[in-house]
Amino acid sequence: MTAVLDAMGLCGHRPLPALPPVVLDSSAVGVLHKDAQAARTSTAAGLDHGRLVWADSSRGARPGVAPVVPPGGRVVDLGCVESFPLPGVAVGELAAMLADVPLADVSDTALVNAATAWQQVIAMAQASQAAVIREIEVRTPDALARVPDELACALVCTTRAAQDLFLRAWGAGQHPAVGDAWVSGAIEARKVDVILSEAAHAAPGAVDAVVADGLARAGDLTAPQLTRHLRAAVIATDPAAAETRRVAERARRSVELVLAPDAMARLIAYLPAEHATAAFTAIDALSGHAALDGDTRTVDQRRADAFTDVFTTILDRQATPDGTPLPTRHGRRAALQVTVAASTLLGLDDQPAHLGSYGPIPAQVARELAQDATWRRLLTDSTGQVCAVGTATYRPGADLTRTVQARDVTCTFPGCRQPATRCELDHRVPYDHSRSHTEHGHDPQTTADNLHALCKHHHQAKTKGWWRVTHDRRTGVSTWTDRHGLTYARHPARILVAPSAFEHGPPPPPPRDWGDPPF
């Protein structure tokens, strides 16, 4: 396999989807609407309607542990709950009641019902968070392009997860019946996603019916079951539109590398059904219908190996099966990028190595890759961060490009995982074309200290002024500031860290007691 070994020494945006508003007269949805109104009213009214108090009438509960019901209190018998969600309760009071339940002293039935009631709390809290996000959306121009990045930093989650939060909140606002069911705790976020997603595919005149059907069946079906149920209903309402969507969906075909533990990964291809079936048929044929004598591999293992051989052969030859050369990126040929300590290659230790686009791998994997690799030396500082070199041109040269990519590992926006090798190189301080070069022709603006890797989406966000970034050369920390003045730190990637770095040093000596003055 072709690999390049680094031996170590000492997003444009799109408009919001157009979903028609919903006006429903379903009796089931009407009940949910009343419960949602009650939940909102009880939240605003505080405890005026009576504090919730738990009880447990089921066998197995320890006698005398249930609290005394105060005047005007409302009893929730966890040993005998007829159905969920509990109607007319506020998220805060329900959470407070459940927090008071002594888990070791109640019956098994009460525990199951308490877990279900906590799920109602979670759903209600998610709906409340969505209301906040909708308010942010209303106040923000070009919200879909800007708000998810801000949420991703604030919540320390991926941009994809933040986009899901944003679109879920927006969709619930477009469909009041869904929002009412959510805020009452009748459905949770995943089923909200299912209903919104399937309703978006329905014909305009059928949207209300699909939403009402989804809400009516959400309490009886799991999310995958609800998806299949609504999908069949949507196709039946307009087969011609279903065919149009099938054609449009082909544009979303993709391949994704998903990390797994123990130096494993999943390569997921989202393809038209006939293409996926053709690929699997070819892989199945390459694997052989029966194991040869002495071959102890299972059929799944033979298929996996046949699949891998197709692509490792392409990398080794640097050409496709028809002889077309593989394209290069940043002037570099397509290859695996492995970073490993020289001491590990020599067998002196077993520090984990780093596989580009993946992450940490065991030392033995790196040694196996090193046998057929092209080696290149990188130097690191005492913290494990790759050191920098300079360049004399505006467009970074190959050496500087490799240094920045090796140092940053991924896009340097907080939480972004796009590998640096697939990022653009951006000047932290914007390039000033009016500045002259030094007498030796070196450009002080295009150096590793002033360059960082940014994916296209976050590069554009910085260029448009939605974010400001500063960089501390001493610590390597990049600080990103959003339009609200909130700041988020992106710490440097430590490619290789010596095991001693994880050992706690001795505590400092206690301060000397100088006694009372004079000393």
C-alpha cells in the first residue's frame, strides 16, 4: 500500500426549506394542543395550581417513604400511571418531583414509570430549547448560514448536530401542531425529525394529513416504524411526486468515512439502489463463492478484503483501472498520511501513531505501513506540535503546505473535523498586497505562524466577517469570537505526546509560614 510516513524526531448556504403552514382539526392533535397550552400556562403560573407530589401504590414499595401531600398538592402515583405524557404539567415541576423520588425505596413499576416521566421531561426541555433557537433565528439575518456555527461552538458539538437542532426548531415553528405535541412531552426530538422530514416530501395538499397521522401514531410506533408508516402514506398520496423526489435524491449520493474503535472504520456509501446492488454483486464475485482450501476467512471477511484490494491497488499504481492518473491535491499525490515517533518505529516504545483522516492507531499498524512507505522527517516542539518553516511566495509552497497540514491536522474552527489535507490554507491576518517583500524576496505574511487550515465553509464565514480569529504563537491556541462577543478556543493538535506527559508531577511545596512581622 502506498503511504507517506512522517517520522518524528526529538460551507455555501441554502435557503430554508419551504414547508406550508399547518391547520389541523384532528381530535388527537387537539388534545395535544390543550396539553401544550396547559404546560405553558403552568410554567408561567409557577406553583399556583399545586405542587406535584409523587406516590407509589404498587407492591414492592417501602412503606412510609412517600412524602406527605401538602394542601392543594397534586399526586402523581408512579405505581399506577394510566398513560404518558402526564397532562397539564410544567417541565420544571415534573423534574423537581422526579428528583425527589428515592429510587432504592420504590417499586419496580414506579421505577419504569419514573424513567418514562423523565423522558417526558427531556422532550419538554428539548422543545423549550427549540423555542430559544427559533428566537435566535428570528433575530439573525441569513440565520441558516450563521446560527449553526454559533450553536456548535456554544454547545461543543459538530456543525451537523447544530444544523439538526436549528432545522428541527425551525420546522416545529412552521408546524404548530408538532410544536404543541413536543412541548407537552408527547413526542421526542427523533420523532419530531421523522414527522417533519416525511411531511416535507408530501404533496402540498397532503401535508396536514401526514402531520396529523404522524402525531396520532407517534405514541404507538418507534421512530423507524413511524418512518416506514409515513413514507408509505406519502408515496401513496402522489406517486408522480415520489418519482420526482427519487430523481432529485440521486444528487445527494455520497461516501462517508465513519470512525470506529480499535483501529477500525466504516466506509458508508449512499447510492442509488441499483448502483449499490451492482457494487455489492461485484465485490461478492471477487470474494469467491466458496473459500479455497486452507482459507479460514468467513464470507464477510473475504468480501471486505476484496473491497479493500480494489482501492489499495489504485493507490499503489497511482492510476485508475483504465490507466487514468490519480489527481493530486496541494501538489501531493494521493496517499495515506501516517505520523509516528521515530522511537516507536525503532521498537523502543509503543506510542500511538496518527493516521490522517482517521486519528490514533496502534504502534504495530504504523510499523506495518512504514515497511512500504516514503519517509519524511518532521520536527516537533516540546509540546508535540509540529514546528513551522517559511516561504517566499503568496501561494504556499509544498513544504510549507505540508507543515501547516501536519500541524493543524483538521480545520482550525472549534469542533470541525474536516482533515487539513482537504482544507484551504488561509492567512490569519488577511494578506495585504500593498506590502512589499523583504530585500531577500521573502514574504513575512505567508508563514506558518500566519497560516492555518480552514474548510471552505469556515473559511467563507471568516472572510465574511462573521467570526474573528486571533492566534497565540506561544500556546498555539486559536481564539474565535462570534458576533455576540462570545469566544471559543481551538487548542493545537498534539500529534505525538510522550507517555510522561500524562503523568502527574509532584505537588508544589506548601508556602513557607513566615510568621508575624517583623520577619
